[in-house]
Amino acid sequence: MMADKKEIYRSIARFFDKEINSHVYSSEINEGLEVTIQMTFVSVAKQCIETAFHISDSEVGDVPDLQTLFKSQSQKKPDILTSEPSEETKSMAEALKNQGNQCMKQEKFGEAVACYSKAIELSPYNAVFYCNRAAAHSRLDHHQDAINDCLKALEIDPCYSKAYGRMGIAYSSIGNHAKAVECYRKGLELDPSNENCQQNLSIAEEKLKNSSDNTQSSGLFSGFDLNSFLNNPMMQNMARQFMNDPNAQNMMTNLLRNTFGVSDNPTTNNSPRNTEADNSNESTESSSQSHNPSGTGPSTNGQSMDEFLRLGQQLAQQLQASNPQLVNHLRQTFHTNVSGQNSNPENSTNSNDHNNTNSK
């Protein structure tokens, strides 16, 4: 034991000897005070070790220095089990895997995870075991654990296409559709005939496209402060003028009557029919027809929309005539938001997006 320790101290002394004889410090700092102190300390430390353990200068030179030993050890790869498990161990691991598969069919996902984990303990380099456990983790909503198991399976077998497919499902479940698409595509490169992977790829691409579209839509008015707009004195004054304008009142009355079927006389037609509808057992379609006998109530959908748009245009024209300053302010506000959104390349649509809307 003492001889082994002496070898370690000889290696330390060897390292100090190399530091003393090197010229790295002098070239970098030109023999500054800091280097002088460091070298003095190193020299004293070397002498103390040599004296304490009776090491001569000749003994120091024939061993690898401490830094060399450290580098060789740190660069050494972890020991990998190269020997195959025994046939008995393989059989036990396979039985545990099959037991886990049965648990999956019975929706006992926690027990399935336990079975696959035991199988992995017996045969830690079987990619199938990790991939099966990933499926069980996904059913438990442990999606990050599923991703980790898929990565381990691919570390063992980089061509295991099913691992890419299950990793895609896990990424999709946590909303990372970009990574899901990447996984599905890699899986299809390895197994182009995998229909499930192809369907999941189409779904993930569609979700990725929709999420991009939603980001653009939400960004359209993201810079518009509605509260400040409504509290604007100019806006409030315009609203008061508008409500006191007989022409504007007539326009709103026509809009409500022609678009939504609101009557000028609140006691006619609609009230009793609403009472009947509450007590009716007919379908929604026949009930809605009973509310709209010929010649009464709202017009058809196409006519209502045309009327709505026409009256909207009239309203806009009246706003322009009564308060052009406010209308110009609104135009500038919305133009700024739209221009800022369209100038962002990260939100531009990709013409190569897959538009297949097939569902699982």
C-alpha cells in the first residue's frame, strides 16, 4: 500500500517538475510577480514531497505526471458491457417484457413500466425494452421520460424507426410539433412503409402550420391598446355625437331589424313564439322554423350578410364625414400593426407546409 502511495506522490512531483521547467508563464506574463510566487510555491511543494517520501530526482523522471494521468482517465469512455447476457438471463428479460406488454393491453401502465425496467436491469442494451417503456410512459403522460427512453433506444440502435415514431408522439403531446415533425420524418426515412408514422407526420405538420397561423392572427392586434382607445376623449366625444345623430340611430335600427330580426314593436311575433319554443320537444331545426313564418323575422343568411356589410360601409362613411381625424388615427394604428407583423420573417408562412388534414 505504501509503495502505491509513493507512486502517486512521484507523479505529483513529476507534475511540479514539469511546471517549473516549462516556459509558458514567462512568455505570457514576462516573469511577473504573480508567476514568481506561483513558481516558488510549486518548487517548495515539490521539495516537500520529495523529502517526505524519500523521492530522488532520478525517480521523478520515469513516471507519468499527474496531468497526463488525469487526462487519460477523463478521456476514458465508460465501461460498456460487451459480453452477451446468458441465455437464462435473456429468457428472464424477455418474459418480463412480455409481462409488460400484457400490462399495456390491460391499461396497467405503471405496472408495465416496472416490468420493462426489470427487463432493462437484466439486459440493459436491448433497444426494444427502452422503446416499450417509452410507450408506457407516454400513456402515463410522463412525456419527458418517454423522450429519454427513446433517445436511449436510438443510442443503442440508431436505425430503430419505431423509437423515432414514439418520440414524435411524446413531443407532440407536449406541444412541440416542430420536434415531432423532425422525429416522424427521420422515422419514415428508416421505414417509408410505416403508415402510422406517415399519418402522425401529417397531423403534426398541420398542427405546426395552424400554430404558426394563430401566431400571426394574434399578432395582428397585439400592439393595439383597446382600453386606451376606448378611454380616448376624442373617441368618447365621437360616440356621443354618433348616438345623438338621428341618421345614425336609423342606421342601427335597420341593422338590427334586417340582420337579427329585431322588431320595432317588442310585443309582436317573437315573445309568444319564444314561450312555445321553451316547451317544445321538436328538433332545433323545426323549432327555428316555427320562429320564422313567411314574411317575418330575419332574412336569409346571404341577404343578412349583404345588408350588414352595406350598413357597415354607410357607418364608416358617416364616421369619415363626422370625424376624419379619428378615422385617420385608426388607419395609422392598424397599418402599423399589420406592417410590423408582415415584416417579421419568423412568422412568414412556408409554401412547403403539408396541408393534409387526415386525423388519427
